[in-house]
Amino acid sequence: MDFKNFELAKQLRRELHQHPELSNEEVWTKQHIISFLTKHTTLEIVDKGRWFYAIYRAGDGKKNIAYRADFDALPMPEVIDIPHASKNPGVSHKCGHDGHAASLAGFALEVDQKGADKNIFFLFQHAEETGDGAIQCATLIKEHNIEEIFAFHNMSGMAFNSINVIDGTAHCASKGITVHMEGSPAHASQPENGVNPSFAIANIIDAIPKLISPEKNEGLVLCTIVHVNIGERAFGLAASKGELLLTIRALYEVELDKLQKSLEDLAREQAEKYGLKVRFSFNDEFPETVNHRGSSDKIRKVSREKGYQLIEMKEAFRASEDFGHYTKLTKGAMCYIGNGENYPHIHTYEYDFRDEIIETAVELFKGLAEI
């Protein structure tokens, strides 16, 4: 990677870090990256509102490939002392999306200056953390007949600058479910005069271990209780409303759907038994992210040719990633560049993206563009 391009990308990364924005609020972030590309490249920019992409055109008849970077931050305060610390209270780039976006911008500089034999689409995506982004940006795939798409994520617990790959499922599918139940109130001394959702919700919770049992599923299936809210803090009033918040997660999306159906059926059964109204709402919906073998093999090939340490992952991440929306529509793969085995983990206060990874990502992306 050209040293000047690396320095520009590093400076961009630190500017993004200083101005983090939450999912679906990335107004400054998006415009700043657009301004950077407009200033330093001749690439075509297509603004799609909350997200955008840049295009390098090699010509008609050339393959169309895409690279994706996310740029949203997390609702976490910046507590470490760094020169480029967040200026937005309670918000910081503790997942490294500032580094992902800067790496893709650095790659764009290299392609603009040195050329490529493919039409390359540089996709800058909003709202990865909430699962809202990729499902909107995926329109790019069909609109431009994208034949393959790549991305990387920085990852702690992996050897520094190593390239980590896996075929098939790379990230579990997940979804947040809220079970809303409503009965009718009564005085605490006469609970029989009301309809209380407590036992129905308790029965749902009690059934969870059986629903996620390994004997009933082919892959990992989890159902995490994240919050239970029943009734009011008033000892003279029997509960009449309740909410049960669950995060369901599965290695295979089909088993996630099966678990969701089982929970909904059980909730309806309990509502009927106790005379309750029941409804459901959903948040943070992520598909399974599946890497195509051919695309992963290209990552392997480039990693070996450029002398990077290549590590075969033994299992998928439990945490979810919305990149799976793209690989449902075309070939593609996501890999992971190591922050270091003992480096602070993402989503922790001590974490900050390592700038050295920018060059590794850019060189990897350049190699993939040449295959």
C-alpha cells in the first residue's frame, strides 16, 4: 500500500473515531467519507440516503465485484486516553467500524490511482449493529449484477495481522423477540378477580431449556432471557401486564425459525389457558452469514501469496453480522483480521482499532480484485 494512501486512511480513521454516530444516525460520518473520496479520488459516488457507494469502472463486459464496510458506532462512553478520543458523549467506535470504513476508503484510493480489471463497487453501509443496514443496501447486488462481495472484520483473540477464514456459516442468525401479555388488574387481596400473566410467562421461561436442547437441534441453538417485566411496583395491585424479552440465536437459520415458531405457539397456548391477550414484536434481526467456499478459497489464495498468516477457524461466531443479507443474493465471504491474541476485545471500553490493520485489509482487497 502506498505510504501516502496509508497515512490518509489512518487520518480518516481517527477523524471518524472522534465523531462516532449510532446506527441510523450516521449523517456526519457518511458525508465525511464522501468528502474524503471526492477530494482524493475521481470515483463516481452514488448517495442512497443513509448509505452510499463509490464505483470504479473498468469497462463494459468486465466483472462486477463489491466490497463492504460498515460505519456505525456503539452507545458506549470513551474512557481510554487516546489523542483521537470520541467527542460525542456516550458514543464511541468500540467495534472498529471506523477502521473498516477507513480501510475501504484506502482501498478506493489505491484502485483509483493504479486501476483494476474489474468494475469495483465500494459499499459503505450504515446500521450494522442493529441489523438494519445490509437488508437495505442489498439492493445494490441485483441492481448492478454484483457477482461477488467481500468484507472483513477486525477481531481480538486472533494472532495480530493473521487472516482467519471459515466456509459455510461464519455468524449465527439471531433475533430479539418481545412477548407482550395483557390480562386485567385486580386488588392484590382478590387476585381471582383479575387475569395475571405471571404464570404464563413463567411457563414459557420454564420450557426454554427443552426447546434449545442439543438433542432437538442439529446445530447450536440458544434462547437468552434478557429482561422480564411484570406488573407494577405496588403491593396492593395484582399484575395485569407483562413483557418477556428474549434473544434467540442459531447456527442455522431454519432452526432459528423453528425456535421462534415454538415460542410463539407456546405463548399463544399459555395466553389461551389463562385468558390473556398476546402479541409479539421483533428487534435486531440478523440472518445467518454464510461464506461461499469459492470466495473463501480466494481469500486463502491471496493470504498465502502475500505472506499473511492464514488460520482456519474451527467454528462460527455466536455473535451475528448482517453481511449474510448479501451472500443470500450472490457469492461472497467475510474474513477476520486479527488484532492480537491478548488485545482488548471489541465492544469493551479498552478497545481501539489498530491502524496497522488498514494496510493488511487493503492489500487483501487488492489481491482479491486481481483474481
